[in-house]
Amino acid sequence: MKKRTYLLIYFFMASGVHFALGQQKDYSADVSSKESIVKALYEVISGTPDQPRDWARFRNLFLPEARLIPTGKSKEGIFTIRTITPEEYIQSFTKNIKTGFFETELYQTAEEYGTIAHVFSTYETREIANGPVTNRGINSIQLYKDTNRYYVVNIFWCAESMGFVLPEKYLK
């Protein structure tokens, strides 16, 4: 009787582990190319205010040591940067986004050598999917190419709201 009980417990535990593993999403397509990882970045942060974001998908795009570097302006008009982790970005995003947020790519240029890649990605943002454009800018994205996938090393961005105008060559 004890042996049968142990076998049943083992079976249910093993089934539970298999079931839990089966629930993990496969994000491998997101990181298979420079284009796919950038596309995934834009997709995961875009949506209506009540639409949950897939933060597991977002985390999967980054190296553990990755950084996001937004630029800004102080009250005195001095340009500044902040360095945050993907986790800090998630916390700030979920706390501060009260309206919809849709960021789409307008243009991309990329360079690659060995294990490094750099993507200059021109974007525009909206609060409603097809609403008026609220901002535009450039995401400078550094990627690490491993043997079977890409990782985001950092994203450094600057928006037109800082007082800059996007050059035509990045709007083709």
C-alpha cells in the first residue's frame, strides 16, 4: 500500500512539474535576429492602460547586467541621463503609465561584427494605437550575439521632446 501511495505521489509530482514546464512560453523567435528582438521590444511595451504586459517576455530579451538609459532635461535645462535595470524600467512603467502607450518603429539601421551588433531604431509614440503622435526619437540598442540568440546589452534613447529634430536620414 505504501509503495502504491508513493508511486501515486511521484506520478502527480512529476505530472505537475511537466505541466508547469509546459506552461512556460517559448520566446526563442524573439531573440533569433536583430530585427526580431527589436520588434519584440516594441510589442511588449505597447498597449492600452488596462492591457497587461508580458514582462517575462521583456526580461528574456536582456542580459542580466543590461541597462536602459533614458535621456532627459533638468529643470535648469541641463541634459541628463539615468541608468536603470530592466526591472527598474518595469516598475517605473507600471507605476507611471496611466494612458495607453504605443511605440512603433519608423526606421532602422544596423551594423554587426562578430558578437556585437548595434541598431539605431527611429520610433514614434502614441497614447492610442491610431491616435496622434506624442513623441518621436531614436533608440540606440546594443546587442550581444551569442551562438544561438541575441541579447540586449543596453538601450540608450533620446526623444524630440528634448529639443532635437530627427534627421531625415533616420526617417527613410
